[in-house]
Amino acid sequence: MPTAAQVRSLMRQYLRLGRTFPNYNIRSYLDRKGREDARRWASGPPADAAAPAAEAAWRAAVDDLAAFKRQAAVYGMYGRKFKTVLELEHDAAAKAKAG
């Protein structure tokens, strides 16, 4: 069973990995996925969950992170090098909001 430190570490890894993608959709998906997994594991597995099933779910989350890391490497080689219109609008709105 994962400890609280392992759950926090997994969430940080999802968020850190999400920042490496230039695509807004992938970044926001990884952010959401990391937060959802952390919420699910923060309170621990349900009391009626069997230990093997909970362990399998944790391994699946770790395997998902490994798959996203591989995807980040591929996306870095072949992904778009320019921002989409949606990302440009998001950046402009963030700059206007900041000052």
C-alpha cells in the first residue's frame, strides 16, 4: 500500500510532467489526472477494498505515469513546436490578469 509520501510524490510527478508538454490540452489533462489520483489515494483505499485490488490500482497509476513519460519523449521529438490559438489566448489573458 502506498504511503502518504508516495501519493504526494506521484502527484508532483504528474504535475511536473504536465508542465513539459507544449500542448495545453495534454498539460491540463495531466494536471487533472494527478489531482484526481491524489484525492483518491489521500484518504487511503476504501475499507472494504481487498488489498490486492488496491495494490493493483496503485500499480496502474504508476504505470500510467510511466506511459505519460514515454509519450512526453515522443511528443518532444515529433510534437508541434508552435502554440495553438487557444494557447495564445490563454497566455494573453494570463498576462493581462498579472498586470
